[in-house]
Amino acid sequence: MNQSLGIMTLNPQVTNSYFLGIAKQSLSYPIDLYLFSPKGISPLNETVDGFYFNKESQSWENEAFEIPEYIYDRTYYQKDIQSQQAKAVVQWLKNQRHIRFLGYGLPNKWHLYEKLKKTPISPFIPETYLLTDGNHLLNLLTEHKDIIIKPVDGAHGFAIYHLVESRGGIVVRTTKKEGIMEQSFQRKEIFIKWVNRILQQHTFICQKRILNLTKEEAPFDLRILLNKNAHGEWREFQRAIRVGEPQAILTNISMGAAYKSYSDWKTLHDSSWDYIEEELTDIMQEMPLILEEHFSALFEIGVDIMIAEDQSLWILDMNSKPGHKVVDALGQEKLPSLYKAPLDYCEFLASQSLTSLRRGDF
């Protein structure tokens, strides 16, 4: 009997190239593939309004169906009411014993930090503070001079601020669609008011800014995509350098950054690569196992690592719903393998009789 696998996303798009790639690969698997939103689920009768991939016509078709046994969660939440309702439905789904998620996600950045600072990878995690109010941030800025603050549940470079203390006052920079926006505060009480206002909208964490810039003054970091293979084992799937625009704060691709080949970068930039690669290997072997031990089962992770000017390595972010543009940009020959990964892992899960499972929480 065929397994049923549902790709779940807030706003399903049948034209999405990644979902379409998975669908085309599903032709050679005993898996019925669906695409749906948590908003399309009726918990009362456990049915979904969404799309079914018709293998004969090789196209997505509108259909009502039972909730699939396996779910590949690609849902990104906003702050709106619809997102909050969807979140509640997903939590309900995670608690259903007959439904398995390929990955159960990670908690917010602060909860991650609190757990990981007590593990063997703690030397690679920047010291992080949970902001309480404007005075707290002012004290941290006075101490560290150059800091970054970001929302605990932010993604895609959203609401990240770079703060510098200078003789003229405090300079705050952030990235908007129009480019870098800058604001200066001469008076501390005005700055504190501004901080308290943004803290009403989001919970923020603060880290000292780690310097690493190219000769063109552009920030860069390392993006590594990890996922599980057909045997349920972790593997490194793709590695690339992300380079932001000159003077930029972020290396997010959605904010104008670009991927560069890791091997080309190594050739062009003189660093202690043997030492760096040894450390990277250790991090990549330990990190996924530590995350699953402390949180819940995962299928893929996008890891952002900063190579600082002194060659030290810092884990900046870990995302259990990573984008796949890094493969599109630099490893197109790997795309079939990328599309097969959720199908392979679904088959692996179906072959396991797992009785106890940590199902994650928000």
C-alpha cells in the first residue's frame, strides 16, 4: 500500500519549483503526494482541502483528502491572526499519534541558546542576552560598543538591527527593501524610548557583533545545508559562502546577498583552512545529534557559520526549515537528489516501528 506524504505550507503554490521537483521525483516512489495549508484542515472530520499530485497527468489537482500519514512541514508563520490559527492546527497535528512529521522543528533562538550553551558545541556559540528593556540594551551597548539585536523568532533577516556607540551618540542601522536605513540618537532617553517601543512588538536577543568583512567591506558567512539520507543518517548536502552587499549588515539572499563557491573562495582567500575545516567537521558531526537529543526529530537543517577575522568559528543560526537556493545556485547537478530526499526519508520512517517520539513544541 502506498504511503501518503503531505507538503504543508501556509500558502500552497502549485508553481513552486521545489515542490514540483519533489512531485516529479515521486513518480518512481510508492508515495501519494499532497500539497496543503494548515488553514485547509478540518480537525473535526480530519480532512484537508488542498492539492493532490496526479501521477498520470503529472500535475497538481484540487482535491479533498484525509490528512496524510507523513507531513513535510514548510510552514513559516507571521504575526497575523491566520498564522496564529495555523500554528494551533499544526500543534494539534503534531500530537496525533497516527501522523508523523519528517521533522518537528526547533524552538526560538533564545531557547536554542539556553540549551546549547551547556553542550559540547557551546564554544562556537556567541554569548547571547535576552533583552529586557531599553536600559538593559544601553548597558550592553556601553559594554560592547558594537552589537546586533534580532527577534527570537525572526527569519530571512527580518528586524535585525546593528547598533554602534560613537562620540556623537548611538547609530542604529537596519535593512529594509529600499536598502540600509540609518538613525542616530544623540540623547539616551530618546534611544531608550525607541528600544522600549520595538520591544513591545518582538522579543529580542542581543549579541556582540563579530567582524568578518571582505576587502570591499561586505559581510560574509558560510551556509551549510544538512539533511538525512535514505538510511536516516545525517549528511552534509551543500556548502557555500554567502556574501552580502558592501556596507551591508546581513548576508541574507533575500536582502541582496549572493552565493559563492566554497572551493573558489578558499583559493582566493588566504586563511588557516586546514584548521577551519577540522573544526567545521567536528561541529557538523555533533550539532544535528545534539539538536535531536535536546529537542525533537529533524529532517534538515540550514546552518550559518561566521568565520571571524581571527579564524574563530561562530554558529550564528540554525534553521529547521531552510531554503534550498544554495543548491539551485551552486549544485544544480544535485537537484534530483535534493528532491528525492523527503521521499527517501519518508520511506525510511515508514520502515521503522518507532513507538516513542518527541514531537516538538513551539
